[in-house]
Amino acid sequence: MGGAEQSHVNLAHPEDVFYEYLRRVAHLVDLAAPPGAPVRALHLGAGALTLARYIQATRPGSVQYAVELERELLDFVLRHLPLPEGTDLHTIIGDAREALGGLEPELRFDVVILDIFSGPEAPEHIACAGFYREVREKLAPGGLLVVNVGDEPALTLVRSQVAALREAMRDVAAFAESGMFAGRYPGNIILAGTQVPWPQEWTAELVARGPHPAQVLAGVDLDRLSP
């Protein structure tokens, strides 16, 4: 779009995730429930539905919802990049916060993935604790909120989102390529909000899975990303 790459999918092997930051999100989804168990997932920002394809491939029988603001993008993706057979995906065109409020009241999700932020200029009505509290209300017990934050070297948006998530969730961790935390170049940091204390075993597991070099900041270590 506009001459810039937006996403990547492997139609023959949807479990193959090309972009590093999406692989990190996928690894968090792997830990959110027992291996292979179906989940109920909500994607806020659909892109090419890379992660929806991944979840269907690794957790058959999952029920998924995807919210995308750009109708043309979603139409193009569904027309040219068909979803794996058996995918149970409900698509919604609209603003992420409005769509969240319009979901059936009884719906709860095991995983919510927010992939909207692509730079320091983020939608204020989404990049705030109030929105994250609304997401928390849609999580099933033990459910996981994953937020991809694309940011510039100063990590201004990352810091503000760490603070906002800490207001809404029981615990928060950050997962990225090790050098990203030095704030020397632009890139992606994945934030994970949990409803229970951050499982320490997840830190070792995520670092081992990579992509390498990988680092996870949780607890007091995450304070270095405070505003």
C-alpha cells in the first residue's frame, strides 16, 4: 500500500510467519492455551489475516473475529488470499473501539491481538488505559491481550502504552529483539497484558523461541520503559 510492504502470508504453509514481530506475537498465542487447543481470538487490525491463518493452522476449530477499518484492504485480502479451509472467521469493518463495544455482550476471548500502531502518532481513543480496560472486560478468565507497538527510537509510544496497560491489566511484559530496548532505532515491541502475575516460565520460553536475539522485560525490569 502506497509502495510499502504491509504483510506476508504463505498460503501453502500458514504456520510459517515471515515477519519477526508477528512471529513473536504467534509465540505468545502458542503459550496462551495448551498446544493445539482451539481458542476464541479477536484481531483488532486485520492486515492480511496472517495471524488468523496461523491460529487456524496450529489450533484447528478456533473461532476468530477480525476488525479492520479499511474495507478495501479486507476485501482485497479475502479475494486474492483465500483463508485455509475450515477457518471460522467473522469479519467486521469499522473502528476497533466502536467494534469492540458492538460485540455480543456474552462474547469472551482467550486472546485479543491489537495490531494498529505503526508509529508514534497513534489513535488517542485506542492508545489509552480506558480502551484497554474495555478489552479486559472482553477477555475470558486467564485471557491474554497482545499489543504490537511500532515506534521510533525514543520509544515514546511504547512507554505510554506500558503505562496504560499497567493501569488496566494485572501484569505486563514486553518482548522484542534485544537491541530495541536500547531505543537506538525504530522497530516493533510486543506488549503482553495478563490477568494473572506474569508466568516466569514464559520469559524463558519466549527468549528460547526467538527470533534471536530476543529479550523479555517483566516486573521491575519493565520499569525502564516507564514514561
